[in-house]
Amino acid sequence: MGPLLARRKFAMAKSAYIHIPFCQHKCDFCDFAAFAGLDDLSEEYSRVVVQEINQRLNKDPNAEKLATVFFGGGTPGYVPPQQLANIIEALRQNCGIEANAEITLETTPHTITPEKCASWQMHGINRISIGVESLQDFELKAMGRDHTRAQAMSGARVARESGYDNLALDLMYGLPEQTLESWSDTLDDLLSLQPKHISAYGLTIAQNSPLLLRFPRDSEKYPSEEIFEKMYYMLVDKCEAAGLAQYEIANFAFPGYESRHNIVYWKNEEYLAFGVSAHRYYRGIRSSNFRGLKKYMREFFNDETAEEIDTDNRLKEAVFLGLRLRAGLNLAEFQQKYGVDLLVSKAREIDKLQSFGLLDLTAGNLKLTQRGVLISNSVLAELI
Ligand SMILES: C[S@@+](CC[C@H](N)C(=O)[O-])C[C@H]1O[C@@H](n2cnc3c(N)ncnc32)[C@H](O)[C@@H]1O
Ligand code: SF4
């Protein structure tokens, strides 16, 4: 067995993703495993997740203490906090959680109350990620959200006043009805809330999205490509001027407040995952749970998909994910970890992308330029 293989075999996951699929309302643009109107199932669901954790981890005598836990969704902040506490307890009992672990909870702004914050804190949740999406009522309405600008501002303030300093706020751009001016106002108002972290995603629309019924793809209500680009540059400029560094294509943070959990994904490290539709990368295998809620609850112990990641794919994923980080790939580290010199194996592609101004190679770090970020999917496809 070569050294690389040996290292892989014993690489352990120190991060866990938990999917909580319940929402107060299903937004028109959302393609996640997220369900409204099924609140009655959440208690039983949390018990199934606990069973899944017990079953999957019990078999593993080598499980390591967790350094990060991420409750994503859906809207984990919508369900009774005790259900989250039971899941945290199951993780603690099976593998342990480090004393200074990052434990994140995603939520909509209008689910946040001082009582819930106190309860989340009591259970060890120390980072809140709020889906603000826009601070314009007409945009929120157009995209099918069920909260207002005032509720979004108030949710963030309540979380802060309840002691959540580590606050992450999500925005979206490229929205129907959105203009460069409204985006500028949203960014200014969001920054006035002084979040430690901002994620900003360009809208993606699934093929059968309900949003398309009101705003078909060719609708003039969407910003043009040119405006979309300006929105991206405005986002980067305003965040950086406020002290939030762009550390990943869509993520900005004050130093020390980068999402430790998400960095695990981008560094191509392994992680556990539990809950409906959850995807994990563990012991060299990427696998996922059933996407259908009832099917998952009946068959939580089975995978819907499972793929062993061979060396070739592991390299490709490392490039694909690593270049999302604005620091880029350190080529010496990459060679040490994967045994491949990208400057040799990808010489032609790197040269070409550099000459188009899409990739930058400085001091042994390969990274996307800002133009490269805007068309990152094509650039990365060319490279891998
Ligand atoms: C699970 S949601 C966040 C928590 C909560 N459910 C909410 O919506 O406020 C995660 C984030 O993904 C982003 N998102 C969801 N659907 C998207 C889409 N179609 N295109 C781009 N971003 C999307 C939004 O910014 C959203 O806040
Ligand atoms: S609240 Fe969040 S997870 Fe739920 S439907 Fe809306 S965007 Fe999706």
C-alpha cells in the first residue's frame, strides 16, 4: 500500500452536516429538500435522525470528536429547539464534540425570537446563518418569500441582541425585479447590520421551478448579464470596503469568522451527514440518503447513491473545490498531498486560461481572477 492510500484509509471526518427539511413556507425558487406543511412529522423525523446517527456511528470504533456541526435545510430554526438538542446529544454520545466546535444553525429571519436564541445557545449552537436574501419588499415578494424587509432586519437584530456575535447573513442577486440600485441599497443596509459573514448567491432556477410560472427565463424582469456582472463586482467592492474579505467565490468574512464547516468541503476533506437527502464523503466514498422524506424515514440506514472516489476523481474534485477558495491552490501543498504537479500535468490548460485572464499564478498559488470567478464553471470544466 502506497503512502497516499494509507493516509486516506485513516483520514477521519471531524465535521457533520444535519439536514432538517421543514419550512414554514416553500419559496418559489427553492430546489432543496425542503417541505412546508409537514410540521407534524418533525418530532418523529428528529428521532429517525438520532437513530441514523446511532446506527452509522456505532459501527465505527474510530469515530473522532467533531470540530464542526452544521444544521442546514430547510429551516432548522423553525423546528422546536429540543429536537435539535436531541440530535446534538446523539452526536456527543457517539463521537463527541470538541469544546470549541463551531455549531451552525440555518434559519429564516422571522423564526428568530429571544427565547429560541436562548435555547439554541443552551444547546451549544454558537453560529446562526440567516436567509435574508433581499432587503427590498418588492423583490422578496417577486421571489416568493414569506417575510418582509422589516422582519429580516429585526431577525438579525434579535439574534445579535441575544448574544449571537457570530452572525452570517445570506443574500441572493440576479433576482426578478432587482436593479443595480436596489442591490446597492440591499448591500448597504445589510452591512449596516454588521454581520461577521455574508454569503451571496446568484439565483439559479431549477427546470421545473414554480418561479418560472411568473418569471420565465426570458422575462425582462431579470437583470441582464451585464447588470449581473456589475452586481457581482459591487458585492465584492462593498464587502471588502466594509472589512469582509472574499475568501470563497460566494463567501465573505471578517478574519477569523470564515465558515470552518464549509472550508472542510472546499478543502476536499471528509465529513459525515445525516437526514433526508444528506450527502456525505466518508472513507473515500461519496454517498447520499434518500431525497423523499417518507422513504428516508423508512430507510434511513440505506444510501440512495454511493460512489467510491478513485484517485483521478479525487484530484479533479480537489482542483474544482479548491479553486473556489480565493486563496487558490498552493501548488506545492497540492503536489505533496496528491503527488501531482499541476504545472506539468495541466500545463497547456493553465497557460491558455492565464492568457485569457481567467487564472492567475502568483508565488506558487493558482487562483481564479475575478473575471474567472464570473464564469467559474466553464473555467473549472476546462481545467479538470
Ligand atoms: C437552506 S437556505 C437558508 C435557510 C432558510 N431556509 C432560508 O431560506 O432563509 C440556504 C440558502 O441558499 C440560498 N438559495 C436557496 N435557493 C437558491 C437558488 N435557487 N439560487 C441561489 N441561492 C439559493 C439562499 O441564499 C438561502 O439562504
Ligand atoms: S425557507 Fe429556505 S429552505 Fe425553505 S423553501 Fe425557502 S429557501 Fe428553501
